[in-house]
Amino acid sequence: MKKIEAIIQPFKLEDVKEALKGIGIDGMTVSEVRGHGRQKGHKEVYRGQEYEVDLLPKVKLEMVVPSSRAEEVIRTVIQSARTGKIGDGKIFVYEVAEAIRIRNEDRGEAAL
């Protein structure tokens, strides 16, 4: 099993969710996060004062999928989240040793 963590632009969340639903992936965790990479941030003016916004709003998607579907999920996220501009985000992939459903103690892929 693989855990796929994707950091994307907030306005692309619905596109990514619909694309994943289209390939049969509906279990995911979504978190609002803040950060920056090469994008760094920008300056804004509020009530006449200029200030640096260096942590930009992003959305983090987390999902655990069977290893056989990981590449398909990764491709789907890339295609649906890409704008072609800096700040599109990143995807991280981890190995998952075990998954257990609390309700009935299903284990492995059956727990997904």
C-alpha cells in the first residue's frame, strides 16, 4: 500500500476531487495548510502598511491506495492540479506497512 500526500492550490481542490472520484478513489483526508517552496510569498498592503505574506494557503490531500493503483492516482492528481505556473504543489509517496479499520478490524487493503 502507498500513502500519497499532495500539496495543491486551494482553487484546484474540486477539480482534483472530481478527477479522483472519476477513477474510483473517494477516501481521502483534506487539510488546509500554509507554506511555501520556490514561490516564496509576496507583499501585500493592508490599511496603508506593506507586509510580507511568506506562508501561502495550500490544501493537503492524503490518501492510502493499493500499490497497484498508486501511479494512476499520481497521474490523475498531476493532470487535475496542474496550472503550469509556479506554486502548483508537490506529491509525496510513502510506503504503508499496515492499515486497520477500527470498526471491524479489517486489515491491509481490505481496510481501505
